[in-house]
Amino acid sequence: MPFAAAICGAIVTGLMYWLIWGRGLEYIEHRWTTAATARRDAKARSVSQERQRMAALRSINDPRDAATALMVGVAQQRGEITPEQATAIEREMRDVLNLSNDVTCRLSFAKFGMGQAGHFEDAVAELAPLLRRTLTPTEQQDYLVY
């Protein structure tokens, strides 16, 4: 028993000497600040990556482009968009949204934006305020019914 107490006492004495005269406190403080900095940087990095991920959708300011992006998002729910789906989206862009020029370019941008967004729910949350602002009173009433 006295042998175990002597070993524990030697360990505690060595630890105290290291903390006081061996720059142990400086080492602990350095590790503490390094860990805090790493946590802060990781949080800032994740916020920056989220901004970058949604940048393409945030740049949309035409509600017709927002509707196109949402059509692409719905089509992407089952995987890659098929040529038939792309043709159907282009037809809706021409007929319903009155986009006769740059249909291919706008569709490509919508595919890119939805590919960057990751989750369809995130894209809807980003584009919904733009679409709500541009609804007419009758369309708003239709929206409330559903």
C-alpha cells in the first residue's frame, strides 16, 4: 500500500512541477485556444459553404426562372432528368411561362441551381418568397385553398 501511495505522490508531484515550471499551463492554454479557433472556423466554413451552395438559386430574380427551377427539382426527385422530362419542361416554359427565347439556357441554369441546392426543400424555401411576392390576389386565393 505505501508503494502505491508513493507512486501516486510522485505522479502528482511531477504533474505539479510540469504545470508550474515546465510550461504546462502554457501548453494547456495553447491547446484550449487552438480547439476554440478550430470550432469557430468550422462553424464559419459551414455557413460559407451553405451560402455558396444556395448562391445560384439566390441569384434568380425572375419568377418564371424560379418556376422553372422548381419544375426541374420535381423532375429530379426520381433521379436524373430524362429527355422526355426536359422536353416537357421546355414545352411548359414556352406555353405557360411565355419564355420563347433562351429556353435552353434558362433550363440549363435551373438544372445547375437545383443540382447545387442539394435538397428540394431547401430550394423551395429559397424560391417561395419570390413566387409569393409576384402572385396576383386571385392566385393567392387559389394558393390558400390548397
